[in-house]
Amino acid sequence: MPNGSSYAAAKPRLRRDGGRVAMVVKQTSTFLLCARLARNWHRRVRFAPVSSSARAAGRRPAHWVGAESATAGCAVTVPLIERFRDRLPVTDATPVISLGEGSTPLLRASRLGERLGVDLWLKWEASNPTASYKDRGMTVAVSKALEDGARAVVCASTGNTSASAAAYAARAGVQAIVLVTESAARGKLIQARALGARVLAVRGTFDQALDAACRLVERGDHVLVNSLNPNRIAGQRTAVFEIVEELGGAPDAFVLPYGGGGNTTAYTKATAELGLGVSVHSVEAADRQRTLASAIRIERPAHAERVDASGARVHAVSDAEIVAAWLELAREEGLFCEPSSAAGLAFLRGSDELRGARVVVTITGHGLKDPGAADFHAPAPLVVDPDPDEIARVTE
């Protein structure tokens, strides 16, 4: 654990981080930090003046809804909105609906990077509360919806948005209506159903489901929480802010999957705001309508015009390339993602365009979102007798 001198050395950095996160610390000569927060303490916590009476009572800001950690006596897991409050469209009147999203790991992938000829970093967004990057935007969208008096939210989804919308609506105490395609991945639908959303399977494509959601919103009874809602884009920008902060500067390129284009729009918006002269590479499935990568199975991207105007470079990869990258990522780096999340890596494996560059690939969702894909493509278990000789023989 850091001692008093470590605390003194850390204070300047904490001030530079802009005071976006908070931690209550007992004011003794020794700086105590929970072990489970130690790896993230420099970016998840800051020191805030707290009165002795407040410390004794264990109080925290009254407008936080959720996000209290299990180690409340030691620290508070701070909502993404609080960490980036000065960069988000929120006010003191905004009720913060949070599940502890953001501050996700940025992992160096040395073996894969050496093989691909790049300095490779992986932004592991699967560690968000509902296991995808969607939570970054959903915390802002649902918080603003509640501020505006919404009683229900609605979305169309290939799966990830449905789980995120259901979770944050439940946290806020409002109804979530989710329109999904009949082919949506089972793991994602289980999340939304378990979280209490009204899940309706639409006979048609994702584009038709989104059109129906938008028409429902026009009646004035619901708030749309798809990425057409600008508050979603605002929240998703924060991934770029985190990456730049953690690297101590901008990478040479960002690479991410391209389904509806909302995340690409968010990344390019953030890089422009920060004045970064870096490229954004958006990777789509070659066959959008029939790809096995369910999260990017969107025939007509809602943000296509914005992506075209943003300067992002769009690349296409085949399903075979996606599967190869997906398996390699799991076996070489220990990251089990859903197939769509490997689209960015699939592009790097098939192109020398970024050779020699420092590249951040965003891994957008967890593999348990789409267990059917893993069951189909990963090797089946071998059945053996409880005999060490046989076990040794088959594992040589």
C-alpha cells in the first residue's frame, strides 16, 4: 500500500486529473487504500474535503443514484458522470443514474502487437456493468430522461443496447421497452428480460425496429435511448478521454467495430474536441445483413452520414476474418469477447496500413453476450476417464 510519501507524490497528478472522481480518506499519517482499488486508484479516485461529521456518517453526494461500492467504508466507486461532469451535458439538477460504469481497463497486448507490427493496446469495454460499452452513453441518456420527467424509455436493439437500457431504467425506477429482432443473440435478451424490460421481438430487421421506436417516441410518451439520442453519444465520448489520460497522450490510431456508427461518431467527436490529429478506423462486416457478428448486423447504419462526414476510415472484414481474430484474442490475450468486438483486430490482422503505429483497439462487448458463437466455433470438451495417464496423454 502507498505510504504517506506516495500520497504526497500523487497529489499533483490527482489535481491534474481535474478532480473528476472522489474518495473519502481517513486523515491519518498513513494513506490507506483498498487493495482491490489499488490498480485504478490514480484514475478512479481523488481527494475531496469532507467534514468530520460527514466522514463519521459515511455520507456521499445526495444526487448519486447507485455506484456505491461494496467497500463503502474505504471508498466510493464514482459514476462516469461525476468523473467527466465538466465534459457532459449535465447540471446540478441532473439525477445521476449509475451502476459504476466507465474507468475500464486499457491493456497492452505485447504478443499480438509484435506479431502485427504495432504497439497494440486493448480498451476492454466488456468490464462495464452490463458487459458492453453501451453503459457509457446509457448512464447519461437515462439520467437526462429522468431529469426531463420521463416515465419510460424505449430502444431498438441487436442486443447490447437492450441490456444496458433495461439495467439503467431499472436503476432509475422507470419502464424500459425493448424492440429486438427475432435473430438477436440469446445472452443479451436474457439480460434484458431478467432486468424487467418489456422485450418485444419485431418481425423484421433492426432498421424496421428502430423506425418503430422512433415513431413511438413521437407520441410523447417515451424517450428514445438509442444512439440517435445525443446524450448517448456524449457519454460514449468518455472512452477516448480515458484512453488519452491513461496513455499520457494520444495513440496514433483508434480502431473499433462499426454497426450503427454511434461509437464511431462519439470517438471522432471526442478526438476533434481534444484537437487530436489521429485517425479513427471503423470496421464493418463485409455482409452487414447476414454476418454472424450479431452486434454489427445492421444493414443501414443510423449514423452512416455522420461517419462519412467525420473523416473516419471505414474498412470491411469477412466473417472468417472476424472468427480468426476473435479466437486469437481469447487464446493469446485471455480476452473473451463477442465476435463483433473482434472486428477491429480482424482489420489489423489483414492490413499493414498501421504498421509501426501505437494503436488502441476497442473491444466493445463480452463473449458471454453471444454464447452460441463460442459453442459453435470453440472446440468441444473431450470426455476422459479420471485417469492421470490418459489425461496426460490427451493433453500433450
